Amino acid sequence: MLGIELTPEHPPDRVVDLGETAEAAGYDSVFVSHHYNNRDATAVLARLATATDDVRLGPGVANPFESHPVTLASEVATLDELSDGRAVFGLGPGDPSTLRNLGLADDRGLRPVLEAFETARDLWAGERVDGGDTFDADDAGLNYTPPQGASVPVYVGGEGPHMCRMAGKRADGLLFNGSHPADLAWARDRVDEGIGRADGKTAADFDLAAYASVSVAYDAAAAREAARPPVAFVAAGSPPPVLDRHGIDHETASEVGDLIAAGEFSEAFATVTPAMIDAFCAAGTPETVADRIAAMLESADSLVVGSPLGPDLDAAVELAAEAAPDSIVE
């Protein structure tokens, strides 16, 4: 898979234009980031479903806290119908900095994610469901079946060890929020542990996707400067072992998260350090980014090119596609 993440911080028309550009450039999947403080991802995905022909489409990633799991299942089923069977379900525990604004940060965890996508699979198969340990429902069901039925691909978005193992065991893929080869190698080991715990499942049945922050331009300094916003969010949400792996100060990362939660985005982005950019983004010239992608793919199966893409969005969509090897283009 060669996918791309588009962020609805831009107007829907702009995101749709970028999605059409991405399809023409050779991407086979388009994920739309899902945060309450951006435009609604579901509405943008519906527009993309009618504007594109072949790319797979899905949230990148939704969470089961802002929307009820049954509602999420229906949203993805509707997208599958609109796109003639091209939907993919990206689901994760949500960004801690933004969920903190909604009073939901303490609810994040593995069990809600697992229950949400297993419930979705049951609903897509035409079954009725009751609540689980993390949500309430009473004989809920859908009045229609998506074109792919229960086989809509489920990708877990996450980077913690338990989430990676759970994805390997129970999901179709993992959208690992990482851009550094060392992090992808670590994720590969955790995913393989999970796959080993699943009856009859092999690595060939699973897609470990590097959901990588990428910022590419012929001007390396401009590319690195454009990387600050997404790197801020990644650094703020990274657990201590990840920060330690890259020699990043915990207090500085925590300060970035506090500034984001307070809505002081300019200050948060200015607090990002060069070490954070090196760790959490493939940033630089096309040659530099191509080398970084190749190193990531020594452990990952596929790639989703994530925000910010680059200082010039239209050029970056094409430059990032050119930097990706032909082997991951379906």
C-alpha cells in the first residue's frame, strides 16, 4: 500500500482536490485525519468517495470516544456504499492532546478500540449487538449491509506495545504513527508477537504500515520548518520509552502537549526541537526522504505519507509519491 493522509484543516474543496491529485500520482489509499478541531472527516470522505474512482478511503484515524462504536460502524458502512466497496476503517485511541479538551483523555486504552472494531465487524455481517465493557448498546443493528460486508479492512492506529500486539492478533493492519526506522523495527517485533498468538495467521495476512509524517521539498530548510506542527502532536503523545529512544527531554515534550491543549499552537510549534523533527518526521529533499522511506520499509510492509507533506502541498503530494519505491504501489 502507498497511502496518503489528508488533513481537513483545509477546506473540503481543497482536500478533495488533493485527493484527486493523489489518485493521479499513484497512491492507492487516502486517509482523512479525524480531530474535532478540524473539519468533519466523515463529510470530507463522502466527497472524496464521489470524486475518486479507485483509491481506498477511510478515517485516519477515528476513535470510539467522540462517537459511539455503533455510529462509527454505520459511518464506515455508508462510506463503503458511497465508494462502491473502497472503505477501510482506521481506528485508534485518539490523540491525547485534543481528547484532553473533551475530558476524554483518561478513557483512552486498548479495550475500547478492540470492542469498537469487533462490534463493527458484527454489524457489517448483519448481526445485532449488545454493549461491551466499554460502551452500552441493546440489540443494535444496521438496516443495510456494506458492499464488502464484514471484510471491510480494519487498521488499528497506535504505537504502544499492547496496541501493536493486539493489532497483529486481531486486525488486518496497523497504522503505526512513526517515521524513524528504529521505531518501525520495534513495531515489527511487537506485531509479530501478536500475529504469533493468532490461530492460523501469518505475517502475509497483515499489513504493518508506517503512518509517517513526511515533509518533502527541494528546499530542505523549508521542509523541516513545515514539519513543526505534526511533529508537535507526535512528540506530545509519545510515551517515555519512545522519547528515551531518541534522546528527547520529557519535560519539553510535556510542555508541547500542554501548549497544544491550551490552544497555543504557535508556541507549541516553536517549542519543537531539531531532535524531535529528526525522530518524528521524514523531512528534507526528495533524496533525503527517499532514503528515509527505504530505511522504514526494511521493517514496514507499506507506507502512508502523513502530514504535513511539505511546504507546497501540491508539489509534495507528487514528490512523496516519487520518493516511494515501486514495490509498495499496488
